[in-house]
Amino acid sequence: MQIKHVYEWGNQFSHKFDLSSFRNILDVGCRQGALCAKLARQYPQQHFIAIDNLPSEIEKAQQYQFANLQFKTEDALTLNYID
């Protein structure tokens, strides 16, 4: 599946999310970050961390600059996040 199609797929159901009751949101496998960036823009009070294990994808995701959005190169199998 190409990146464009992943974003379009996610975009079809992202309006059904109500993330307003969450403080921190973790996007695992964010690829180039377009969907997470859209959600970060919709929910400016929430803090988003988006990870992918491919540095090249995170490098492309860095184009999205929001105060409540952070991109990291990490492997989901070694996560150590506590909320």
C-alpha cells in the first residue's frame, strides 16, 4: 500500500475520533506523519507522539511542525512509554 493510500484510508475515518478526553496520543507506525499531523491540528490541546522505525519516514514527517506534535524514530517492540 502506498503512503498516499494509507493517508486516504485514515482520513476516511479520522473524523469519527473524539480524542478530546485524552491528554497524550501515540501513533505507532506513523510513516510520513500526514494523518497524525491532521489530528494534531484538529486537537491542539492534546500532545501527539508519532513514531516509526524508518528514519527516512520520520525525516519526511518533520515537514509538519506543530507545538503539540513530536516525531521520533523508534521501534514499537522496544517502547517504554508510561502515561
